[in-house]
Amino acid sequence: MEEKRPAAETGEKETVSKNFIEQEIEKDLAEGVYDHVHTRFPPEPNGYLHIGHAKSILLNYGLAQKYGGKFNLRFDDTNPTKEKVEFVESIKEDVQWLGADYEDRLFFASDYFEQMYECAVLLIKKGKAFVCDLTADEIREYRGDFKTPGKESPYRNRSVEENLRLFEEMREGKYKDGEKVLRAKIDMASPNINMRDPVIYRVAHMSHHNTGDKWCIYPMYDFAHPIEDAIEHITHSICTLEFEDHRPLYDWVVRECEFENPPRQIEFAKLYLTNVVTGKRYIKKLVEDGIVDGWDDPRLVSIAALRRRGYTPESIRMFVDLVGVAKANSSVDYALLEYCIREDLKLKRSRMMAVLDPVKLVIDNYPEDQMEEVEVPNNLENPDLGTRKVPFGRELYIEREDFMEVPPRKYFRMFPGNEVRLMGAYFATCTGCEKDENGKVTVVHCTYDPETRGGSSADGRKVKGTIHWVAAKTAVKAECRLYENIVDEEKGKLNEDGSLNLNPNSLTVLTDCYVEPELGKAKAYDSYQFMRNGYFCADCRDSRPDHLVFNRIVSLKSSFKLKKD
């Protein structure tokens, strides 16, 4: 939901466009509610971040930048059952890679456990919280539903003194997991179920990655989160729509805990991509079942996976900008993300020669022991990238699909009697081929015209087909991995039993590819356009100088068109 005003009205050359969050922030600043802007990204370290989190990171960081404010990274680590240091480290790496600079403002919710405990004690003293002995199932039963008001707990009216004593005993470890909880005392008849005396502390005898065994009671998210924001002096707590119904509880906590200048929660729509897997439980199962090789498998849309596949921070920032900020949930076509990486790379990367499905081409009239270098442009659309020299010889590798013995109409590549351009080198005329006992073509033969060096003819004759090649003598062998969506897009994401509808062709591994020598220098994350085959990136995990592995980031073309406003 954006406010757009014509340039004539604003006196500016460009149209002013603000999303609804920016409008609210500017209203708060104008009315003196806040005199600065301070945002945060608060992930729970219970898994790897995905493309949806990238939107939240860049939105929060972008708002802080726009209004000259500050941005925090804070780990919401209040649930030791699911959290790991591995996830903490991966999240830090992702946030930094996206370019969201939190400077020295790295925080952990667990650093505030003592203050949260004190807030809980304050609520008890105010008669706003009580220790409850009901089981989790009983609490759920007593809560009611949208049609039925809740029933008060029989423990709701314990005295302040008794509640203080019991809560202290909970902290001391006198009770087993689930035996007692601390609940806020709000309103069991509230139409908002989140306000029906929510649990704010539970007993959990577990070691915590940050605090060790110091605590055996842990705050619930809905209680901890607003306190964390308030302690850090966050002004605008930007979160996704599913927390809209939790906002009254957020406001209640910061008000009853008596924080000055409390933060304000504003919700925006989540980012949903069509036919991709983002749910942590699904990804966890894919990892555990060995269907993917980790949380950073390039078929996933975790930020680590996108980085490994070859996506750039710039492409993800472009994607987030194009998606925009909305109040209503909607789905975005995965093709938009692919469009963004193509747009980012097309003028920045060299166009290299790589043959993924090779067949040998022998130039019968080329001197047997001769090798030469031909000069080719690195990127025809961007002359600033310069040129490079590529070895050329009598024996080359070409793509198998670039030769047909009996071609269909409008096939302009190699077939007996046809002349083609060997990219950047010479014109060559196909003379025939050799086959094995199964009829598979093993060698293609041709002759070349020495007068056509550089790929043009002095007599002005034209050829319709141009094919790329790699000199056999200097070619470097490589493995190329081609990816498709991990779920079958035609059939939908889930089977009837709720399991993932996996695409059997989500990964194709080509082990006998040949690339030009320059690609032998590729280091982790280096990316290139492979002529006619797509954009590829050196795999950060598996690629080595003695065993090159390239991931296809995206194909060259798509039917996707960016909609014009």
C-alpha cells in the first residue's frame, strides 16, 4: 500500500513513493512520539534464515538507514530446546552478507533474563501475574475458543505473597518441567484469545547455549519480545502479519512493566514464494533424510543456499525492492527472483566457453600439432570488461546438440555440408561423423577456412549458425550441477498425506563437462555466464582446483516479464 504523488504536486523531479510503514514512522516523528528511529532484526536461532527473512532484514535495516537511525541484530534465544550455536553463526553470516550493518549492536535476549525475571516479579506485585498449576492441556481447555469465553484458573486468585514464593521456587528448580507456569492476569473473556491469561514463564530444565545451567525457567516469546525491544530502546518493532493479534499483548507488557517511551509494533505482509519450501520442519526433514546435502543445498531458498547457488546480495535487494511492502499476504512468482539475478549479472560477468554435453570435433585440414590463441570479448553488452585469449587447436569439444546428422528445418548448426562459425575463431564446414556400435555419434568432422580468422569472411559470405567450443588439448574437466525446483510445480507443493511432493529431476549432475582454461582458476562463489548454457557459480563447498564444481544459478532465458506500472 503505497502513497504516490505526482511530481507537479511535490515540486520534485521524481515521484515520491512511501510505503505504509514509512508513512507511520514519519507521522510518529512529526508528532514527537519519537525523536529518532531504531529498528532490529530478531531471529530465533533455531534454523537457517530464508528469503522471507531477507525481506525483514533489509526492510528493518533500510528504515534505519533512511531515517538516520540505528539497526540491531538480536537473537531471540528464549527457547533452549531448539537453539544451536551453529544457527547463531549462520544467521550472523547471512545478515552481514546481505549488507545489513548492525555495527557493534549484537544482542541476545538471554542477556536480559534477569531483567525479564524482575519484570515478572513486578507484575506479580501489581497483582497482574500468578503461578498456575494447570497442565498445558487444561490451560488450553480453560482458554475457550472464538465462540466461547475462557474459564478462570482455580489458581488465579493466589495472594501476591504466595505467587512470589512459588515463582522464586520455580527459579530455584523445585518443580519439574510443566508442573507450574507463570501466567499474566488479564481477561479470560477477551475476544482476543492471546489476552486470556497467557503463559509468560515455564519450567524447562535444559542447558542454554548462552547461559548454560544458570536458569531452569524461561520466558515465553510474547512476554520476552516486547521487553527486549524496550530494553534496547527500539522505536518501531516491525514484524510480520501473524503477530497482529499479539499486538495488544505486546502493548500490555511494555505498559504494565512500566517502560518509558515504549516501542510501537507495526505489521507487514510475509513474503511467500510460489512452490518453494521455506518451512523449517520440512527443510529439517529433507536434511535428515539425505534428500538435500544440508541447509545450504542450492535447491533450497535459505539465504545460505541462495549464496551457495550464486545469488548476489544485490539481486536479493533488487528482489525485495520489487516485491515492496504490503499489508496483505500474497504470493510472488519464483521467476521474479530469477529475473533479478539475471539483471544483476548480465553486464557484470564474463561470458565463458563451457561444453556441458561434449562431443569431439576434429578439423581435418588444421595442422595436427598447431595451437593458437584467439581473442574473444568477455561481454558483448559491456565492452568495459575487455577481452581474453582462448586456446584453439585441431581438436575441439562442442555441445552434442550442436550437431545433427539429419537436421530439422531452421537448424543452422553443424550438419553434413553446412558451414558454421566457431565462435571468435573460423568458419568451419561439417563433413560427417563417426559413430559407435550403438549408433551414438563419437566424433564430428569438419574442415575450416583459414581466411576467416576472427569469425568473418573477406568475401562477405554469411553463416547463420555460431557455436561455442573448447580446445580439447587445454580443456579443463568440470562437474556441472543443474537445478530445478525441489517440489513438483505441476502437482503442487504437498501430497495428500502432507508430505512434500518432490521433483525427481531437481538435481542433474553432469560429470564430463569441459571448460576453457581460465575457468580452472575459479574460486568459491566466482560466477560466470557459460555461453548459451546459463549463469554458473563455483560451488563453495565441493569445488577444488583438482575437481571443479559449478552450480547453475539460473538459465539464460525466461518467459517471465516484469510488469510495468
